[in-house]
Amino acid sequence: MAEASSKGVLSNAIGIGQIATMIVGFSTLIFTVGAKSKELEVARTDIDKLAETVQDLAKAQASAAVNDASHSRTLEDIQRRLESLERRIK
């Protein structure tokens, strides 16, 4: 009888150990998923900021290109006037 009782205690102890191990495993899994979720959220925020910066840079580049074209036309006009003046002076 004592032998059966010790087997029952051992069986209960093993069962409790298994339950404790599963609880720790599930807790670790939930913690890991939560940490990955936070990392994804931070990465998404950084990507959004980067996208805004790229958009601003693209606008600035387009604006600079328009200004360059305008300055080129102005310089060409000034060059034509100078050439015209040089012809008159000669």
C-alpha cells in the first residue's frame, strides 16, 4: 500500500511539474510575441518617419530643379543681352 501511495505522490508531483512547465512556456511565448509586436511597432514608426523625409527630399529636389531651369533661362537671357551689347559696341 505504501508503494502505491508513493507512486501516487510521484505521479502528482510529475503532473504539477508538467503544468508548471507549460505555464512557464506559455508565459514565455506571450512575452516573446509581445516583444516582437513592440519591435514591429517601433519599426513601423521609423519607416513612416523615413517615408515623410523621403517625400520632403523629393519635393525639395523637384523645386530645386525648377529653380535651376529658371536660373538657366535667366542666365541665357543675360548672355544674349551681353552678346547683343558687345555687337553694338564693336
